[in-house]
Amino acid sequence: MSVLGALVAGLLCGLLGLLVPRLIAAVPEPEPKPEPDLELESESDAELESGLESGLESGLAQAVEEKELYVDIAAGPRLAPGSTVTCAIVGALVGGAVGLDWSLLFLVPLVPVGVALALIDWRTRLLPTWIIKRTYIALILLVVIAALASGDPWLLVRAAIGWAVLGGYYFLAWLIYPPGTGYGDVRLSGILGIVLGYLGWGELALGGASAWVLGAPGGLLLIALKVVDRRHNPFGPWMLIGALLGIVAGPAFAVWMWGDLAA
């Protein structure tokens, strides 16, 4: 473990954690889906359209009422100190695992983004495309810079493989059973695949699998403790926790799995 890496990354991530409320408040609210345009051919069709419109309006109103607004989440009095401490702890774990390496160039800013996404998904069951799209752009740019600065272009190939493997797996899971995997999870998996693939095969394997290993029993435990109900167990936080576990314990996992081949 790198003590200096833990101190530097922990301090930087803690400072960036102060921006988490601003990031959440900046996310635009999702737009309601347009109502279907029905062509009326009879009075019964008119009655049907009236009923559909009433149902859509009430359903939309209920959805808006049930979903917590991003600005309300951001205005929580404990969010700023909580996100600062959380980001500092996560940053210290990440920095201690990878050391003072060029990978911290993209890992450090990714920590507060991950904390914001985990909180948003936990509170709303949504992973906003507005954040994820911007994270992709910044992450790819920073990963390229980090790989070139480290003098090892192979890292870019490994990051691309991680993106394809983890993103492809979640996309397939979404195609097979959409209720079990949201498309926001598919988008997030690509980001995590790039990061874990860049860092190593052990990180990718452990980080990718840990979400499922932790999410199922963890979700059942939270349901049993009545912390969440059966319909409110978002998978995004488990994906992020799994990725953190992969970053921290991935190298040891690779040695345990493949021995000398992991070097």
C-alpha cells in the first residue's frame, strides 16, 4: 500500500467532494414522455383517448411526485460534509492501492462523480445520462493522456477491451431481462470497464463480478432489514462498490487466480 498515494488522493478527492452538491443540482430533470397521438374515428375512440389522457396525466403526476428532485437532493444539509468524507475515504483507498501513478489523473475526478451517481441512483433509481455522457468524454481524454504519459500504449488497448467486455455483458443482460438491468447500468458499465481494464485484468475480473456477488445478498439483506422495499434496490451503487473493490484488491486477486501469469 502506498501511504503517500493514499494521502494525496484522499486530500484531492475530499476537496472535490465539496462539489458533489453542485454536480447533483446541475443535472436537468428528465422530460416527460410525449403522449400518443390517437386518430379518432368514433365517439368510443374519443372516450378512449380521454381515458388514456387522464391516465397518462395522473401517471405522470404520480411519477413526478414520487421522484425526488435533484435540487432537493443537492440541498440536503448533510450532503456536503458527507460527500467530502466519503470521497476522501474512497480516494485514500484508491490512492493507496495504485500509488502515485498516472492513473490517478482520471481516478481522482472519477471518485466524486461516482459518489454523486451512487447517491442519485439510491434516491431516484436513475443514473442520469447528463452526467454519464460528460464522464465518458472526460474519462477517455484523461485515459489517453495517462497512457501516453506512462509510456505504455498497451494500457489503451486493455481499457478498450475492458469497455467492450463489461459494457457488452451488461448490454446482453439488459437485452435478456430489461426489468433486471436498467439501461443506465449499461451506460455506467462502460465507464467502469474502461477504468478497470486500464488498471489490469485482476481489477477487471474482480470489479466486474463483485457487483453481482455483493448486490444480490446485499439487496436481500436491505430488504429484510426494511431499509429498502423490493422495488427500490438500485444496482448502480453495487456496481460502483464492486469497482472500488476491484481497484483495491484486483492485483492480489490476479495473483491468487493466475499466479505468475498475472505479472
